[in-house]
Amino acid sequence: MLGWLLPEESIFSKMRLHGNTKWLPKYLVCLTLVWVWSEARHLTDAYVEAVQGCNSMFGCVMLRTYQGFMGALTRWTATLMKILWPVLHERMEEIGGRFWCIHGWVPIAFDGSRSTAPRTTANERAFCAKHYGKGKTAKYRKKKTKGVRRKKNKRNKAQPQEPQAWITLLWHVGLRLPWMWRLGPSNASERAHVMEMIDGGKYPRNTLFCGDAGFVGFPLWSAILQRGGHFLVRVGANVSLLREGADYELAQNGRVLCWPRAMQGKQLPLRLRLVKVRIGRTAVYLLTSVLDSKKLTIQQMVELYKMRWGIEVEFRGLKQTLDRAKLRCRNDRQLLAELDWSIMAMAVAELFALREQLATKPPTRDACREPADPSRRSLANMVRALRSCLHALDAVPGAGADLPTLLRKAVTDGYNRKKPKHARYRPPNPDKKPLGAPHVRKITVREKKRLRETLKELAV
């Protein structure tokens, strides 16, 4: 399977290695993937297991020490990620089939999350926010709970800020696979990360970027449109829009303009489509750059937005199944390399399982079998299958115990539950407030005049 993922070593030809380098990039990639898949609690123990596994598979390991291995990762991770991302995209399109496009679009979601880092000086310097606790929300909470804190501070002294690494992930909605990601400190801007990935990446035709209410703003949306893509995002009271005509109907594809005052007279407004739908008990406002309602209907918008929530399951798999909720490296550069390769190893494992599951066909036409669906893929069962095979590389697998068969069986349970799985009690979140409705006002006479002048200037 690693041969299918990396069939040629020529993809690493642009790497300018030192003349004394004895390891090959392909073997470094394989060693790192096995290192992440290991279930050992300590990184050094995981490295020992990875060395033993690569010795059995390839007959040699060129990085004999853990220090040399981590030095190679910190030096070459950024370069290797730029090489492996296009390979990952090619393999995804190769096996994607009917899940590559949904309703004629290639849907890619984006969202952000954090992983905790050890409390070392290097990690605190690299990942902690410099002005933590000095914002308006923090000051308001201190003022609100002043009397309570006086009593509790003697028993529970305030702890210093915990370092956290920020993850901004692009995620293929149909295949449920990571597409690309950016890492940063705990106060990193996820919108800036998305703009960097959109500007620096290559995307297929008819790409539809799907985001939640945090991914709003003229700069982000215009960057997506300039790259030839489209977007579908949820909006709320944090967005202000304009309407031109008197035939504006929100329930039936209301046409609106996004034209902040800072952009008026400099750039043309973005012409968008706003709809109000109900998902469960919540009224949701969805904004898209696809103006033709035949190319993207309201029902399709709701379906794609619901599918976008699978990216939260991806973060849960990274933190719980691969145990990366709290990272282990005590150096900031090594920690970023650990997190980069954890996401890559998760993506490769899911890609291997998806390849086997989508390639499997029912033995007969009348066989009662559900079609393969990426939403039924189980990351926990995939990792168990990989670990069991890595522990017994020298043994001959029995019937049904080989890796392809185990990956085909790596799916979630299919029985009907009598009770829901959601938690019986959920603590209240003080930061979660009602999103509200976007502010939509009629365009003024002055703004209409400025729009005509801008059109004339751009025409000249």
C-alpha cells in the first residue's frame, strides 16, 4: 500500500539534501507514518517500534537514532508536506468515484481546532498568546466574578496560560479526508490560514468551499472567487449586507451585495445569494456565491452544510483515536512536526481504508449489501488493523486477517439504536451565544452613485 501511495521516488527529486545524508526521503516518510501509528505512549518507544517495523518491511533503516530522526523531521517536514499534499489529492481523485463530486461540486470544508502542548519554556514562548487575559471578554469576566474569585483564589491559585497549537484544516466533504492544513500558535487567525492555503494551493474545477459562521469577510470571500472557486458559509449578526432591488425575498434566494465601506470606491461589491432555512429547531442563514439556483438549490445547500459537520468528527479522531489532544514534544519545532505528521498519518490511514472499501463489490447482483460509504468508515478500526499488522509483519496472516481485508471491515456498527448517543448532560458554554440574523439594509443613493463611478473607472 505504501508502494501505491508513493510509487516513484522521483517526486522527491527537488529536495536538496546534504552530501552526507544517508537516508532517502521515501523511507523517512514511511518511518514517520509507522511512528505515528504506533500505540506506544512515549515518542521514543514509538520510534523503536517504527524502526523494527521498517526493518522488517525494507530490510534497513537509515536513521538509527531518535535525535537524528527528529532533526530530519524538523528540517524537512515543511518541504515534504508540499510534496505529499498533491500526491494525496491525486490518490483521492483516483479512487473517489461518485464521492469526489457532490451535486456537481467538489466540496471542501474548513474549520479550526487546538491541541494542547507541554508546559515548556519553548512551547510557551511559541504558542501562548502574548496579551492573554487583556481582552474585553476576559476583563468583563474578571469584573463579573470579582466577589467569587476573592474566596476561591486562596485555595485555587491562578494557573499560567497553557500553550496550545492551532490547527486549521481543509477537508474533502465527500471523501471525508483531510485535504491540507496550517498550524500556528493558540491565537492564530483561522481565516488568514484559509486565505494562505487558497492562494498557495491547487484546487479542482467547481470547488465549493464550505465554512461555518467564523469564516466571513470580504477579503476571504474575494480571495476564493479570485481563485476561481465558490463558497457556501453560514452567516449571522456579524455580517452586514446590502440589497439593491425591491424584489428581495429571503426565503427564495435573496440577492445581496457584500461591499464594506472600506472597499467602496476601490473594488466592486460581491454579488451573493442569501437564503434562510431551518435545520432542526434552528433558523440558519446560508450565503453562497453561486447565484444560479439551478446549479445549487436550497436543498443541496442544506445537505452540503450538514455534511460539513463531519470535519468535527475528523478532529475528534485526531485527538481521541490517535491521542493527539495533548501533544508530547517539548520543543516547539518538534511539536509542529509531530502534529503535521499526525494529521498526515491519519489521512493516509483513511485513504488506504477508503481505497479498499470503494474497490470492493458485492459477490453477486442479488447480494444484500450496503454500498460503500465514506461516512461509515471507522478510524479506530483502521488504526487497530494497521497496528495488528505492524506487530506481526514476519507472520503469515490467516484467512481474513490480512491488512486489505481488515481495512475493508473497518466500518462503524450498523445496528439500530434504541436510545440516542448524545450526552445526557452538557455543561453550559458561556461563550456560545445565539448567532442571530445578518444585517441586510437597502443600498443608499450615495452608494449607488459610487458603484456606477467604480464601474466606469474599472471599465477604462
